[in-house]
Amino acid sequence: MRLPLLALAAILAATPALRADEGMWTFDNLPVQKLKADYGFTPSQAWLDHVRLSCLRFPGGSGSFISADGLVLTNHHVGRGSVQQLSDKDHDYIKDGFLAATRGEEKKVPGLELFTLMAMENVTDRVAKAVKPGLADQEAQKARKIELGRIQKEIQDRTGLTAEAVTLYQGGEYWIYEYKKHTDVRLVMAPEQQIAFFGGDSDNFTFPRHNLDFTLFRVYEDGQPYHPKDHLNWTRSGVKNGDLTFVMGHPGATERLATSAQMAFAGDFALPTRVRLLERQRKALQDYAKLSGENARQVATQIFGLENSIKAMTGYISGLRDKAAQDRIRKAEKELQAKAAADPKVAGSWKAIEKALAVQKGLFAQSLAVNARSGAVYESSLLGQALTLVRLASETALPSEKRLEEFRDANLETLKKRLLVKRPFYPTLETAMFTFGLTEAAGNAPVPPEVKAILAGRTPAAAAQAAVSGSALGDPAVRQALMEGGLKAIQESKDPMILLAKQVDAPNRAFRKRMDEQVNSVLAEHGGRIAKARFAAYGKSLYPDATFTLRMTYGPVASYAANGTHIQPFTTFGGMYDRAAAWGPEAEHGAWSLPKRWLDRRAQVNPDTPFVFAHAVDIIGGNSGSPVIDKQGDLIGLIFDGNIESLPGHFYYDGKVNRGIAVDARAILEALDKVYDAGFLAREIRAN
Amino acid sequence: MRLPLLALAAILAATPALRADEGMWTFDNLPVQKLKADYGFTPSQAWLDHVRLSCLRFPGGSGSFISADGLVLTNHHVGRGSVQQLSDKDHDYIKDGFLAATRGEEKKVPGLELFTLMAMENVTDRVAKAVKPGLADQEAQKARKIELGRIQKEIQDRTGLTAEAVTLYQGGEYWIYEYKKHTDVRLVMAPEQQIAFFGGDSDNFTFPRHNLDFTLFRVYEDGQPYHPKDHLNWTRSGVKNGDLTFVMGHPGATERLATSAQMAFAGDFALPTRVRLLERQRKALQDYAKLSGENARQVATQIFGLENSIKAMTGYISGLRDKAAQDRIRKAEKELQAKAAADPKVAGSWKAIEKALAVQKGLFAQSLAVNARSGAVYESSLLGQALTLVRLASETALPSEKRLEEFRDANLETLKKRLLVKRPFYPTLETAMFTFGLTEAAGNAPVPPEVKAILAGRTPAAAAQAAVSGSALGDPAVRQALMEGGLKAIQESKDPMILLAKQVDAPNRAFRKRMDEQVNSVLAEHGGRIAKARFAAYGKSLYPDATFTLRMTYGPVASYAANGTHIQPFTTFGGMYDRAAAWGPEAEHGAWSLPKRWLDRRAQVNPDTPFVFAHAVDIIGGNSGSPVIDKQGDLIGLIFDGNIESLPGHFYYDGKVNRGIAVDARAILEALDKVYDAGFLAREIRAN
């Protein structure tokens, strides 16, 4: 059944659990009554079609068409990988920025694909029919998966579009989303990283901010600029404090349906434990970095990533410890438990989850020490690759559905590609990290037998040193040879990492099985049951957890209380120069220094130009690059972050302080006109 | 014995309890070794004499001489009362600012007196000798007081200076401080309140800030500008992040020696109870304000005061609930208890204080409802005045030392003056507040008999209405007639407020006696014993609690962690224009709007001029207007506030986040030169 898109079914059910403008709404189910009641605004079907078709999905982020000639707007940090990819030893576009003076100079980004959501089909009924009565849970799940795959392929064949299966409400609804794929995407303009990421990691996740975090691409088709049917017009008026805003984008993942026991587990135990581990890891990397400038360069990105994670997790923890918020969550949970009390399938699910968490607690330290699904084992990327090679040889001998998940046919190509990717390899760094990982693993009581076997009586440093220095796996050609050599090559290999991987293989499989059976599958099954009970009780008066599919959220430009005062809703270019002058160019490795161009052109720039604004919208990672529009549907801003108070948004939304942070549309034009001599782009954007 | 000032006795004792640059040090006891060890700087005796003699004490604040012609610098909010006093219906110097174009136009402030600390004498030994062996505690205390008074008078007679007795370390030391009094003080320049208090109550107690919170006075003698022996030279170089700064001023009061039980009592019970009361009171005033614009005008200052108190107390509470800080305090307390365990005079003092707090808890609601020592009784200023009149008639019939404290000879003049002061009187407001106060008092269970008597079966509103409308005490002439008429006039008065006051008198005295005997005297006595034990254990390696006498604190200009990021150590004029543009002129009743002059002169102002800086110094209320100097002794800034994290400083100092907030000296010159056309003052200041 093909549903008309966005049939604005009136949502009659009350939504008592929702506060403020909470919600990452799917386009088929916008809370139009609430929107009308609160803001006196009802979007027309044409308005909704227009904004949806103007949106784009980036790898890990969001974007939009902003001109009739296929100009695309997203964040600098979403386009950063492409900008990096196009740089070479003579051109550092990350540092210096990039501007194509003519269309001929626009640079194609190999491999970059963008997606427009053309249609969505609700296939819930058909999926339901595929489940024969009396099937056990796991069998039913499998039948649904198979049916979904079948429908997906049918639709793809029929439409020629890219079809993706989407599970909403943890199984309350199944959809196929149909995308037009754009494969010729060219870089048009990128500002300097220093102004895009002004304030560096210190200001990351905070507000007030001063980041020109945008990049322009252009979609081509048949070698010519693509003319999208829809693109967002640029605002003529700008936005002011209190104005209603809408954000369309692809929020990646939330856990708002986690039980209060799961939130307590995360806030009181799992996240603090993880943060302490990351802090120790940061310390290990910092010690390594201190040894030389070259060492420091090698690990700068890793340290930055750790800082970022520590900051984010610390924000999660503080949200999970907010008593008022957790009281609200427990109250809603009790309400749901009361409604679900009569259903034997779900009544015991909360207890089942608590039991699984108790098991997880006992296995937690070990699960942190080794996670063979990620690239590294005991923080050694070589050992991780070795384990993949060992398993590749044995797993591929099995039929696909019997293999470990990452070795199944659907995933095999990606896995092999990742295994052979050419990355800089630093043996000293590898040794340091393996030493750290072994030290962590050996800190468990009792020490796991495989760790004892690896150490063989030596210190972690000695064991790591021996394995890394004796291994040739740092060379992708060696890995490729082992991969192609199959079981025989693995059996004959004397590479110490391969030998260690063989020791790790069996106990790691056993541990993984235990985690899957006693923890992960229980959490998934009973989490799903609770989610379905919730869907049964409240239906589509609620929104589904984030799934990296197109959503809309809305709310006003708004100040909030923090730091003892009211935080200003806007910043200006003048505020950016204030920061730069206040800190000076040296502080925090130049975090608040300005690119030369911005110093040279200061007199031309109007200091009162609005730069960044904060608005009460419900966004999360994946929304980066989302367009912000007003009631007219005009583009007024560009999401690039949330404030520090938005971090608990992973678990719940607090409209009092949770804010999206967006580059003001006026800042982009002012910069193109006055700083980058790119008036021709500003004119293209203005020519609505 | 007259001690040479500032004999820089080397402080040899370790100071394990002190963290960072904690300390409000007396000038006779600076931590010179720590200063040398931490900053490689040792002030000379001449340096110290020079800066001390440049300092001034204002009523409730601090200031300094900044020119050879007696020009004085303090905060606008310290000088605000004077600026208000000189305003009239045709001249609103608060709103419009003030500038004397010539010395002839400088305006004398009637009654304003400033003080320079010329000398300090340690009289501890002589005071000790006045206590005969075997005296009971209270007798001994009395003997000390009498002896101190005697010494004070002797010194005053001998030197012609104003001598004041100062008790340090809760009785560990007794001093006489000798001041030169300046009685002809004239207003020279004041900026507009709007730029002095930019950001209003929202930004109060916070950072980053943008407040030109300064005012200039000039001291005259014999009708001519006074030429002080010492004045602070203005910086030529300015100050930068990390530079060492010194602050000299008059911190008013701290309770850093409170026991952990007292801190818990304050943080968990007393302050939250008080905050809730103030919030209810604010609500009552806001309800009153809503009725008309005139009503709103009448209570604006009161509401502002309440907001300020609520904000400050909320800051105290958050400090008192900081687990790490309280753990440190308990650890230090345990250390002291161990040292004092053998002394029977103090060993039981902690328990005695706990017992008194338990009593206080029971009496707390009632003590909040009526505080006859302050101006109002049950929030009625008329009833407060009536009670004073009733008691004045009976108390003055007794010998001075037998009277309630505020009626003793030394205090009588002030009390009478306050009673007769002419203030605007608004019967409707008075009724609303009395209604509120009676409602609060009647909320106690059991309702106190005197409250029952006042209500006499009526609602609080009816009782208040009847008393206020029937009373003539709003007229100062009526109060004066009753005061002068003595006991007879009071006995014959039929004024309903006088009649109510007679009902309140006896039970209020009884309640006050109970509070004094069972709570206040116990806390004072045992608090004193603990303080003396502390002084015995650590001596002058520690600093005494604040006493509104001259102290020095020091520390670097420094960023700190807040709001998820590092807070910039400086702000600039550009940042001020950013705030103004970001908020617009309407937000929060124009809190971030700029005076016209600042908009008109924007092009002349260098936006990068440093405006306000944050530094790690240990200050508190009373330090307002304190000069900030560098190692050269040059003036680099002007204290006007602390950040929100400094509020717990009332109880303890946390150098990680507690910051003093100072106007940068460069901002003052830039404003005088470019905005106020007062280059002649800038030249006088620069002419060191």
C-alpha cells in the first residue's frame, strides 16, 4: 500500500508526557494541532512537500538545497572529510579554506553521495501478515526481517529509487523510505577551519558561540549543475528573539525509551566508569604526546576525540543525575506500567531488564577491555586486524547466516575494505596503546586467562613491545596476502599478532556469546516489548526514537538561564572579535584566534551582524547541517551544535534549557560578501 | 605598645588548610613567604605603606586616592547614594550621569565621610591584663569590652585620629585601628546608571560582564583640593591574563569559621527556608506591582533587593551543598578537634553548637515572622515604628546598660534619627505587606498568642487594613510628637499601631530573650572558643574572618571552567556592543540597552579596549570599590563584583572557580577620553 505522503491526520490524542516543544517528528505525523494551538500556524501540504524535498542526507549529517542550480548547504564539520580528501600537500583547504572562483573550479568529491527523501511507505500491515500465528519471538523477528527485505527490494526495483527499511517505535511501525541518490557532488566553498571551529574543543557543545560552521557543495547531474525541483529560499527579513523556527534533519540516535533502571545504570555506573577509562586513555596519549612534537601531531585527533567524548558523556551523566528530570521519567514509567499491568507479555519486562543490567555490571570491566567488534583489541589496532583475519578465514567457510554478524555477506565487503585501508602506522604509538590496553585488561580480578596467556609472565609493556615489533601487519599488503591466502595462510603464519589473535579468538567468542545471550538480547527483546506497550497506549501522539531518518522539530529562538544569568539568544560578529581580543591568539593553542582574512577585513564587516542563535528545538547528533526555516519556509539558519544542557537530550528533552545552536543565515551572506569576495555566491543564494 | 605597621614578620608556620591564593590578610600579617614562593615577589615596607595610605574606606565599601589633587575612585554602586542625594527633580544624575566641567562645579556630598587607615596598634596584651583570674566568661567579656573602650578613647585623644576597636580571630587579637577622616567629599563624575549596571540584575554576580561601575569623587580640605601624601599611580601597561594582582579593601563579613554543623544547618535548612520566604514576599510585591504602573514604581527597588538576596542565598546554598568543599571543611574541623581534644574549655563546643542549632530550628519560623530589631514587624514598617516608640518610652527610663541593646546611649541617636527619617509612605503598600506578614505569622502552628490577639478573629487582610487606615504614624511629625511626649503620650495614644505594639511588646521580648539565651549566646561563646582554639593551633598562619577593616588579597588574572567551557578572562567594549545588539533595547526592561552617548560615540571607541577582567582573589561584600594594583603598585582595575561561583566565599574559598570581577583601568580612561569628553580628568589621572 502506497500512502500519500504527509496526510496530516489530526492528532486527537492528548500528549500529557510531552513538555515544551519536545519531539523529533516524522513527516507523516506532525503534531499539527499542538502547533496550531501554540503558534497559530498550520503548514500546508505544499509547504511540507517543499521543505522535505529541499532536504538532503549527508553521511552522518544533514543538508539542504539552497539554489535553483543545486547549491547545497551543510556544516563545515559535516563536509570536513570531503575538504580534507580534496586537500593535498600543496593545498590545505582545511586550514586555508576553499573557494571555487568559477563553476569550472568546483571540485568533485569522490565517493560522496547525498540523498533526497522522495517518498515514504508504511508497510506495517504487510510485515505483520508475514508473521504466522504461534511463532516464537526470535522466529517472528526473523520473519519480519525477511519480509522487510523483500518489500525493500520490490520497491527499489519498481521505483528506481534507493529504498531503505525503517523501523519506528521499536517495531510499532515499519516503513520503506525512498531516496533519490546524488552521486556527483562538488565542493564550492569552505571557510577556514579556524573560523568554522572557533573556540575549539573548549567551546564545543556550548553557547554563546561564534562559529561560521558552513560549507557549500553543488550537486551535478550529467556533468551539469542539477536543478532540484525544490530548494529553500533565503530569508529576506532574518529571525529575531521569540520567532518560531523549524528544523529538518536526520537525528541519529536517542534512548528516550530507556527504563529508569537503565538510566540509573548509565548515570551511576556505566558512563562514569567509561569516562574514567577515557580519562586514563587520554593520560596515556598525553604522555605519549609529550615525548616529541611529532608524537603530539600523531595523536592530536585522537586526544580531541577523547575530549569530545568525555565532555559529551559528562553532560549525559549530569542529565541522568538531574533529580527533577528523573522524577518525571519515573512518573511516566509508572503510568505506563499501570496501563501495561494486565499484559503478561510486558508486565515483567522492567524486572527482566533490571536482571540483565545486574549481569552487565559484572561483565562491564571486561567488555570495556576488549571489544573485538570495533577495530582494536586491547587498544591494539594490529591485534584487532589480526583477529579479523583469523576469523575471516574460518567464518567465510560457513553459510552466511551462521557467521558472526560482521562476517555475513551483507557486511563482508565493508569489513574487507576497512581491513585493507591504508592508514599511517606508528609502531611506537601502537606499542604504547597496546601497553595501555593490556594494563587495563590485567587490572581485572581475576585476570582473564587469555590476558594471562598474552602476558606470559611479562609486563604489559614487554609483551606489547615484542608483539608490535615482531609483526608485519602494519603493512596493508601483508594483510591483503593473509586475507587472500585464506585458512592455510593463517595456519602457517608466524606473525606474533596472528598467534595472539588465535589465543584471543575462542575466549572472546565465549564472552561475546554470554553478553549477547544474557544482556543484549534481553535488553532488546524487553525494551522492544515496553516500546510496543507504549505505542499501544499512546500511539502516534508520541514521536519515535531517532533513527537517522528525516524528522522535523520546531520551537522559538529563546534565551535560557545558565551561568547565573540569562544567556543572550544571539551572538554577533562583534562578539567574535571580543572573544578573539579577550583571549589573544595564543590561548588554548589558538582556539580563539582568527584567520588573517577576518582580521584584515574587520573594518568592512558590520559588527552587529547576527552570527549564531539559540533556539528551543529538539535535535541531536545527525542534525548537524540541518536547515532552519521560518513559517514562510525561508532559510534563516543552519544547525551546527547543541548547548551543554542539550547533552541529556540523548535520554530526555528539557525545553527549559535544551537549545539547538545555529549559524544565522545573515552571517553567511555577510561573510561571503565582505570577507570571502564571494559576492557571486551570495547573489546566487539571494536569487530566490 | 605601638607597633610599627606592617613589620613583615616571616610566616614560618605551614598553612596546610589554605588552598590557592586564599586569604583576606591584615596588613600586619601578609603571607610574604608564600607570595615569594609562588610569585617571586616580596613587597617592600615602602610599597605596603604607600598602597595602604592610598586606600579609603567608604560607607559600606572601599575606594582609593588616584591623583595628587585628592581625586578618589570607587564604584558607581558605592557612590550611588551620593549621586542620588545630589539629584533633584530637574537633575537625575543616576539616569543621566554627572560631570563637573570645572572644579568649581564639583558637588559636595552632605554627610559623606571617607577614612584613611593611618596606623594600627595591637592591644591584645593590655586587654588580656584587664581580665582578673577566675572571672566567669561573661564577666571576662565585659571587662575586655570596657578596657578596649578605654584604650580606644586614650588613643583618640592622643592622636586626634578616629580610633576604632577591632577584634580579630574572634578574640585571638584586639587592635585599635587609627583613621584620618575626610569630611569634605565632592562628586566629580558619575557615568549613567545604565552603563554602570549594564545587564541589570540578570548579570549581577556573574561574569563575563560589561559594567563601567566607577564614580569619581574629590576630597577637599579647608575648601581646597586635598593633597594626599600617597595616591595610586595609573598603569601605563595594563594587565594581561596570568598577571599577579593585589586588591586592598574592606571585606565586610565572612563565616569561614562556622562549624560543619552550622554550614549544614544553613545549607539544608535556614537558607532554603529563608529563600522560600523571600520568594513568597517577592510574589506578594509582584502582585501589588501588577495593579498599576505607580504601584510597580513604588516596589521596584524592593523587588530588586529581593532578587539580589535570593540570587546570593541560592549561591550560598549551592556552595554549602558542594560535597568536595564540605568534605575539606569537615577534614580541617576533625584536625582541629584532635588538636583541641585535651582542652575541656573547647572539646564540648561543637556539641554545644549542635544543641543550640536544634533549638534554633524550632524557633526559626517565628524568628523569621517577626524581627523587631529590623525596621518592620510582621512586614509592617508602621508597627515597627510603633514598637520602637513604645519601647523608647519605657527603656529610656532605665540606666543605659539595663536597656535593650539598640536603646543604649551609644545607639540611641542613630535609632531616633532612623525613626524620624522622612520616607515616602504608601498606605496601600503598607497594608499589602502587613497582610503578607500576618499571613506568614498566622501560618505557624500553634499560632503565637500575640498574632491571635492582633487578628482578633479577622482575616490578616482585614486586620491589616483596619490598623493601617486608622494609624497616623506614616507622618514623621506624629512620630516625633509621640517620641517627645514620652511615656505619657504613649499611654494616652489611641493610634491602632501603638495599641498593637503594646500587645506585641511583652511576647516579643520573651521570644528575643529565649533566642538570645538559648541560641545566640551559645553560638557566640562556643564559636569564640573554637576560633580561639584554631588561633592557638595555627596562629597567624591563617587570616581572620572579615571585619570591614583593611585587608589585602592577591592572585592572578585567570580564566575558569563554567558553562561547559573556559570563561574568557577579559571582556572588551566590543563585547558590550555585542550584548546590546544581541538582546536589543527592550529585553528584560532594557537591562542591556546602552545610554545614547555610548551609541553616538561608538565609532570613536576602540572595541578591543579591555573592559572587565576576572581574577583569582579572595573578596566579598565591602570590597566594592577596592583598587586592584600590580607588582609596581600601579592601579590596573577596580573591583565591583564577584562571579556566581564566588558566593559560597561567605563560607569558604574555592580558588578553582571563585573570581573577583574588576573594571579594567584602561576602560575608565577610554570612556573619559572618548565618550564623556572628560580628557581633563584622564590627564589628571595619567599625570602620575
